[in-house]
Amino acid sequence: MSRVCRITPRASQDIKDIADYLATHSSLDRAETFLSDIDSVLQRIAQFPQIGRKRDELYPNLRSLPYQQYLIFYRLLDDAIEVFRVVSGYQDLTALFETDE
């Protein structure tokens, strides 16, 4: 059974920023492929919520799943998946989550 994927405003902004960057610095096709691929990954997470690695060291009940050089961070809720952030895996993740909610 698949759960509903809820994307936080912060994660939505992350996705938009990445797509905008790709469209500007690479190509519109690459940005569209990124958006399509992210949608596919989120569908897979909704279908298999335990697929991601536990990341409690960053934030309680957090999981991550890589996609290319990005990490999709999400949490399991009772009836849904909450997509928390989508960021470059090269960032200082500890610092990133210290400044978040």
C-alpha cells in the first residue's frame, strides 16, 4: 500500500531551486528530466517507505534516499510520507539540519 507524499514548503523550494539551476546552467531538458525523476523517486518512497537510510543523527525519525548527487530527506508519518528537504549530498548536512525546524 502506498502512502501519500507530502512535500514541505522547504522541500518544494529545494526542488524548484535545483530545477531552476539546471535550466539556467545546463538545459531545460535536464531540468525537466530532474523533475520527472524526482517524481518517480517520491512515488517509490511512497510505495516502499522503509527504503531510505535512517538519519536520526541529523533529525529525529529522518530518512534519506540518494538520487544522483542529491539526497531526499523524508519522515514517515502515520498515514503519509513527509518530504523534508532535497539537497546536494556535498553540503554539510549536520549544519543544514541545525538551522532547520
